[in-house]
Amino acid sequence: MTNNVKNESIWDMLIGIPGFWKAQNKNWKITVLRTSMERLGYQIIYPYLSLYIIALGATKSQLGTITSIGMLMSGLLGPYIGKFIDKNGAKKIYMFGITMLLLSYLIYANAPTWQFCVVAMIIYYFGQGISGQSCATICGNCLKTCDRARGMLVCESLAAGFLGMIGPMIAVFLLNNVIGANPEAATAQELHWLFFVSAAFTLISLLVVAKYLGNERWATTNSKHNALLDGIEIIKTNMNARKWILIGAIANLPTAMVLPYVQVFAGEVKGASVAVLGYMVTASALTSTLFGYPVGALADRFGRKKVLFVTIPLFWLSNILLIIAPNPFTLVIAGMLQGFYHITAPLAGAVQRELVNQEVMGVWIGFTKLTNAIASAVMAIVAGVLYDKVGPMWCFLIFIGLDAFIRMPLLASIPETLAKK
């Protein structure tokens, strides 16, 4: 992969979004649109998903187990999906993944008990894993190195972030004015209507991909090995890839230890109303909308690692504020800072993609999905037990400790990838 460095001033990089968009590959643009619609649909139900499952009768430990099973199922398929994409292109498997997301929302919407949510969540992680991996491979192959951080954060901030900010506002409007839910405590019967709205946006994204996405293939050789062995070969021959296995696993832990419990903690421990929960998610999306592209531009100019060392601690601060929050205003500030996770994750993803060659991008992304999923599945169960038996705040504090004392030193030890050839 080549860097193709451009002689742009930092100001031109910050304001040149229309020109940047115009210059990019069509498949990447379609992926941005798909991700945006999926984010809009998911953000409509995200503030209430854990509350919905608990309202149907699940405990916090069971919620952790559900999350664990879903992540593990998705991760186990990662290397094989990656090899399929490298060899055959992303379109067919992409459409299959989106279809699984649609099915998941429909099962959630009609779940009579929390056990049906187990099936829905497994299918969701299965679909999200496939569609997200397809998206990641397209991103990794269609963006030049000098454009990758901005490109991934255009997707995150100006597209998915903006629509994600609107999603919770739509949910609050529907709950208050259409469904007639009690703004302080919506029931499962009231919340289930939101899943139909999410399903509708997912269906639209499926139709867009089916009609407009091309099916480029990137592999120039056809390995005869099992996909898992191909992934092992990458880490055997690439020291920085070996380090990334642990870096990526810890970076993914918020999906198991933090994000599933933020809304529950804010509601149960801090007494946040339905409206405040919605405002927290809106504030998070606003942060990624306003700061995502500028952060990407800075990373494409000055390097990924320097920017990551600033944005990662901002997510720690969000968790600390959540724990100590004395009032709803502080909870909203915590939600706002939580948006830096959605900036840091794709920026770290740019580093991950720049550690290997394009022709093994799918296998590499799939292999790290597997290792991330194993780590997250274990910690999801641990987090559920911590929440129920030890104390809710330990889910957040243990993640901060792992991030600060393991991931950050390892990240400092790998080379800057912006100038990678």
C-alpha cells in the first residue's frame, strides 16, 4: 500500500470535505451511506436496548452472558468471512450480513420474553460482524494511506455521527408523542415499537447496497491454507501485528464492559429519565459529528499515534464522570465525552489496516475480530458479574486500568503507520 502524500495545508485538509468526498472510490461512498443508515437505525434503539432486555426479565449477569454469546459467535466466523471477501469480493456477504441485522430487529420487536432477545442478539452480532467486516475491508482497500484517517472519520462523524445524533431524538419524539410512553419509565411493550423503525432503515440500507455497490476483489494469490492458519501466519511474520492482537482486544472491551451498561447505570444508579438517556446518546453523537473529521485530518497530517494519545484519555474521563455524576447535566457531559470512543475506534482501525498488505486485509481483519471477540466474550461475563455482585462502577474502572497500563504502552511501542509503504 502506498502513502501518496499530498501537499495540502492543514487548513485545506480541514475544510476540503466536498473535494475529499468527490475524489474517493464509489464503493467507499456506498459503504458510508450504508453505515449511516444502519447507525441511524441502531441509535434509535441503543439508549433503551439494555433496559428493554431487563424489562423482559433478564438480570445484569444474564445481559452480560447474552452479549458474550453474540460477540463470540461473530468472532468465530471472522477469519473465514475475511478470506471469502479477499477471494470473492464483499457484496454478497455484505448483503447477507445486512439481512441478518434486519431479522434481528424484527425478532427483538416481537420478543415475548428475554430469552428471545438472546436469539436476536446472537443474530445481530452475526449480522453486524459480517456487514462491519465487509465495510472495514472496503475501507481498508479503497482509501489511500494519506486519506484513511479522514475517510474513516468522515464515515463516523459527518455521516453516521450526524444521523446517530438524530436517532435518539427520533426515539424520544416517538416515545413521547406517538407511542405515549411515560418519559420516566418506558415499558417493554412501549419500547418494542422502536425496533420496527430500526428495521425500516436497515431495509433501506440493504436496497442501496444491492443496487449500487460494486464487487471488487483484492487478493492476487489464492492461499490453500485454512483461514485461521492464514491469520496465524500473519502474526508469526509480523511483530507489530502480534502486538496489535492485544491492543485491539483491549480497545474493543468497551463493547462488552462499558457500552452495554452505560444506560443501565445512568438510569438505575444515577436516576436518569428516558429523556436524559436520549440526551446522553445525542451528546455522544454530536461530539463525533463535530470533532471526527478534524481529528482525522490531524491524524493524516501529524500521525495516528499522537492523536490517539489525546483522544483515548477523553473516553476514560467520560467513564469517571459517569461514576461520580451528581446531576443530569454531568451525565450529559459524560455522554458527550463518550463520543470520543466512536472517534478513537476508527482511528485505531486505520492503524490496524496499515500494519498488513492489502491482499490479506480481509483475513487480517477477520482474525482480529476473532481474538477481539474471545477477549470481549470473557469480559462480558465478568462485567455482568461485577455489575450484579461487586459494584457497577467496577465495570468502568477495570476497563480504564487495562487501557491505561496495557494498551497505551503497547501502542507507544509500535511505529507510526502514516508514512508506511
